[in-house]
Amino acid sequence: MTSLWKKRQRAHFLEMLKYLRYVLNDHFVIALLFLVGGLGYGYSNFLKTIDGPSWWSAPVVILCLAVLVQLGSLATLFQKADPVFLLPREHDMHGYLKQALFHSWLFSFCVEILGFAILYPFLSIAVHFLTFQVIVLGLSFPILKLGSLFLALNQLYRNSRSNQWHTLVLNWGLPILWFVGGLYLNVWITLIGAVIQCLVEILYEAKQWQLYSLGWRLAIQIEDQRMLRIYRFFNLFTDVPNIRGTVHRRKYFDGILKWADRNTSNPYVYLFMRALARSTEYSGMYFRLTLLGMVLLIFISNLYLSLFLQILFVYLISFQLLPLLINYEENVFTHLYPIQKSIQVAGFNWVMVRLLLATVVLFGLAAGIAHASVLQGVVSLMIGFIESWMLLKLYFPTRIKKMTS
Amino acid sequence: MILKIEHLVGGYSQIPVLKDINFEVRAGELVGLIGLNGAGKSTTINHIIGLLTPQKGKVTINGKTIYQDSEAYKKQIAYIPELPVLYPELTLREHINLTIMAYRLDAKKAWESANKLLKTFRLANKLDWFPDNFSKGMKQKVMIVCAFLTDAKLYIIDEPFLGLDPLATDDLLKLIDERKRAGAGVLMSTHVLDTAEKYCDRFVLLHGGQVQTQGDMASLRNQNPNLGNSLSEIYLGLARAGEHDD
């Protein structure tokens, strides 16, 4: 089982590395540098304004610590087929899971050190913690994490996330209690509390796992959700094949869908509109970018900069919507329906025109109203219309030809 | 002659899976396409529905190839895949609407027959469900409903009996019979030989990408006098013999 874990871990590591390469591309690294630099500068300026402890500094520290101790979860690297193939070795899975637990612990340890390093100056300035007190507080962190990971492992055997209450008390309630004790009374309270809690959780798990069989379904469900969160993040930067947006009913879009159905009998409009309305894949991106663009246009008063941003955002939105055209290529029926390819493209254009126009109008309104300038609104609208026309008539046709050939 | 396959050579890559396939499906006929895993059943079907391009030979439906008029060609086909394929963002009701739009059916008449089909397959109260909420069997029934909604001339049904409950299987066979009598042709691939023997008018036995033998029960028995009486006995005998040849 140890070799299985090693193999899985290696594969997982390589996969993450593959995606990280996409995330950490040159542009993003530069942006990240600026972001970190800016935030660091802001933080140091903020620290300079603090002179000594005040009533809110301890609660803020406690809140930060409580959030920090939650970071990182049990990564089992289970796969859907595991209950079928590994069922006969179920007893040995505990060894596998302990390996998984240890590595999850190491990972969250690194995250916690980073978080603690950021918090350290605030602790010494705003709470007047001495270095030895910070170290004692810091030591309690990996101990608390170890305990909470054993609790998570125990839940896999109990096959229930049933007692949400239990989890809430053990993962949030008790740590907060130890932190309150540590910050208001004596820092040793945190460490001693953490050690006791951790020991109890480890000993409890050691007794419990032999009484129950492993809850495969729950374990896989939890692991799937964990991986989905990671893939979602990567999906912001690159195409992750394992991710397909989830489908939601979203009744509030029915009006728009009905309006589209009345206006055209193109079957692809019917399909694309529903994909847009109900799948998180496209609509989320469209709304996020449109909203972000509007916010930026409201706050940026420089006409040229705001026009540049508007052009950029319209381009980004249209570029991200392009894959919608081939969203259904792998569905046999897309090829089977007696419909000409040109109708598919026409349907796509129908949808794109309306989406881009909606964005352009919203951008124009945002720019015009926020700066109380009819001129800025009109200029923004004009530029938006021209850009949309150029995209739809000049840029898309060549891209579409490439995508569908 | 609804479907005619002549000297078909083809497959997914340059190396052909199908080597000179010839058979036909006539109006009012249910033809069983039978063969081991990998014999070329699905490849044949993919050629008929136009997902694959023949390297040699041709496939015609009512005398037309897909290259002459792809819209008219496709309009004559209704296909029920082995694994149900649905649009995740569309409800059952919307799948039916989409089918109506894609085949340009008369909405009112199509919905009348859809409602009848939905009732038969006990889906009438699930019109607003998404595919994610359906079991495998239910998804298959959705495929059946959408396929039989069209007035296709040729029905292509890929292994329909696995996953359907007995009641639905019986209803499907009745539907096939109804369409046969209305003059449609049906090509059905299956491993369930007892059912195939009972309902199919003729059989095409594929082996290693070739037609091993074809004909109705009587002619299969005549061609292979020593193998037995039932389709399953004849087929097993032929399959074993084919294995030895390879």
C-alpha cells in the first residue's frame, strides 16, 4: 500500500506541476510580483499606523489564527475505481491513509509557516508578543492541524459527515478557545490545549478505525470535491479536461430563453442559449468579466485608459466565449441532426452579437453615468459597437474556420 | 431498398477495420447486426450515420449517399446509441423540442406522439428533469423517445436491450414492429441472441471486419447444417470456427 501511495503521490505531483506551468506563465508572474509587492507595501504602511495594542487587535489575531488553522485538508488521492479494485485490501488502506495524512500535514505545515510569518510583525506590534511567545503559539499550529486531520480520517471510517456540529466545535470552537486563552491569559494555554486535543483525536481515531469499514463513497466524494476545487482554480488559466461546469436550473433565465426561442428557430441558438444559461462554464466567466469591466470603468476617470480597458475586456469576453461553438462537438447528435454547418455558425453568431452588445451597452452606461458625462458614454458605446462589428465580421470568421475544420 | 452498403472498406485510421462489407436493409425489415466485441459492428454503424468516411465503397440510403445531399441523407436516419448521449444543459422537454427543431417536424403533431411515447416509457412526469437526474435506463428511454419522434426511414439501434427493463424492452420491440409495418427499415446490433432470433427478419454476422454470413433463420440453418437449430448455437459455432481461423 505504501508503494501505491508513492505512485499516486508522484502522479499527482506531476499533474499539479503540469498545470502550475500554465498558471505561472510570464505575464502572471509579473502580475503576481506587483500584487505581492503592493500588498506588502500596504501591509507595512498599515503596521506603521498602529501604536500599541488596542481593543480590536487580539480578536483580529484570533480570527486570523482560526482561519489559518483550517487551511489544508486531507488529500487521499482516492479515485473512482478504488472501491472496486482495492476492496479486498481494505484493511491495509489504513496504512495508505496514514501516509496520505502525513503528507497532507506536511503541506499544510508549509502554508501555516507562511501565514505565521505574515502575521508575526502584527503580533509583535499590535499584541506585544515576545519572540518566545510567538514560537509557543506557532508550535501549537502543526499540533492542532495533526489532530484535525486525524478527525477527518476518522470521519472517513465513520462514513459520515453527519455530525457537522462535532466538526464545527472540534475544528473551530476548541482552537478559538485555546487562542483566546493564549492571547488574553497565557500563551501556554494554547499549546497545552492543542496537545491535549490532538492526543485525544489521535487516540480516538486509533480505536475507531478498527470498528468500522472504510466509507469509500464518502471518501471519494470528498476527494472529488477537493480535486474539483483545484481544477477550478487551474481552469481560470488554462483548459482543464477534467472539469465540466456543473448544470443549474436557473429558472430566472427562462424569460430570456423564451425570448430567444420566439425570435429564431435555429436549433443551435436553442442549444447555445441553454448552455450559457445553465452551465457554469461560460456564464460565470461572462458575468464576472462584464461586472469587473463595469466596476473598473466606474472607478477609472481617465478617458483613454477606460477606453483601452473597455476594448480589452470586450476582446477577452469574446475570446473566452469562442469555444462555445464547439462545445457540443463530441455529442454524436450534433453531427447526426440534418442541419447544415452554416446554420450552426449562424446560430453562434446570433448569440454572440447579442452577448457582446449587452456588454457594450452596460459598459457605455457605466462609463457615462459614473462620470456624469454623456460624451464619455457615447464615445464608449461607439467604440464598443465598432469593436464588436470588427470582431464578428473580420476576426471570428477566420477563427471559426480554423476551429471547425 | 432503404439501406445499401456496397464494398465498404473503412475504419478510424488508415488501417481498415472493415474489409469489404456488403449488406442491405429493405423497407419493412428488421435486420440484426451480430458479432463479437471488435467485429466491426459499431464501426459499420458509424459509417452509416456519417461519422466516418469510407476508404472504399459506398453507403446509400434510398439511393442517396451522404455526399450528394447530407441534409436529406441525415433526415432519414434515427439513431439510438449504445451509451445514451444527452445534452447536460437540456431538460427532457427541451431535448424533445430540439429534436423537433433539428428535424423540422410539425411541433403539434410531434408533441402528440411524444406524449404517447413518454407515457409508454413512464417518463411523462419527468419532463423537467436534467440528464444528470436520470438513471442509465431512463437516459436510454429518452434516446428512444427522441428517435421515434422523427419520421425516419431507417432506424439504427445499437445494443438496445442491456439496461432496459423488461417492460421497456417489450415496448421498444412493439414500436419497432409498428415502424416496420409503416415501411421503415431497422438495423439493430445486439448480443442478446434469443431476442434477436425471435424478432429479426434477417441477420448479418460480422467477424473480423467481414460479413461471415447473412440471411434469415432458414438460410442460416441451411448454410450451416451441423451447428444446430437456434441462432445462438449457429452463432457460437461460427464464432468458435472463426477464432480457430485467426
